[in-house]
Amino acid sequence: MIYGFETDNRDTATAALLVYAIYRSRDRRRFKVTPDMWGQIERFTQGAAKRATNLPRFMQALKPRIACDTIHPHAMEVGIKGRVALVEMGDGSLMQPAADPEAREFLAGVLDRVDHKAVLDLLYRETTWIILLVRTRLEAEKPAERRFETVLDTIGVEVR
């Protein structure tokens, strides 16, 4: 399992993570859940991958189709918090800074470690598989989300 997706292939997991992060960051008022929503997302993903020359261009093309203005940090978390290079102290010793629990993760490190062409090829040629991985992760997260939303509803906080 890589990045919370049921695959052992880093390129496949990266492709799923990109779609997942954009979907999670969408404006829920503008892109609502409908019976054809996942079919649309498959078409949008495949179209964006077909025209893109790298992953940033893929994301730029997919975001407006799914009503995503910006990708939110909570949707990009991949469990790398605290992975900071060692810092050289004044006396020459090396130390790893303590992980900041408030630190946010972004996709820059993930995108830097993959072959963009291979991920784009997966997004274009294996779109259905990538979307199924995203949907599987979303289903697995539903029970925890319901509990969280129930708590927010009881204290009167609106979930965006």
C-alpha cells in the first residue's frame, strides 16, 4: 500500500493521489455528487492526461474541470511529516529537527520522485483502474468522515 492506495506501484499510487487530491479539494457546491460524477471524472482525467506534457500541466488541466480552485494541504498528506534532512549544528554535529505536528505536506516531493511520462501514461491508458483506487480509498475513509462531520454538526461548524 502506497499513499493509502491499494497498490505496490509508486507511479500508480502517484496517479491516484493526484486525482484524489484534486477531487478532495473541489468546491462541493459547484461540483456535486451525481450518478454520472465518476464517469465525468474518468473522462476529465483521461482528457487532461492526453494533452499534458508533465504532471503540473495535468493538474492545471484537471482542476477547473472538477471545480478545484486550489489543492488543499489536507488532501495532499502522504505520511512524510518529519522527514527532514539532518541539520548541521554550530559545533559540527548533525541533528534531525523534531517534527512539527502543524507542518503541512505538499506534493512537490512526491512529484519529484516519479517519472512524469510513466504517470501520465497510466492516467491516460489505465484511467478506470486509477479511479477505482481513488474510490476505494474514499470508501475506506467514509466511516471516519461521518464521525468527524457528526461532531462538527453538533458544535455548529460548517464543513466545506
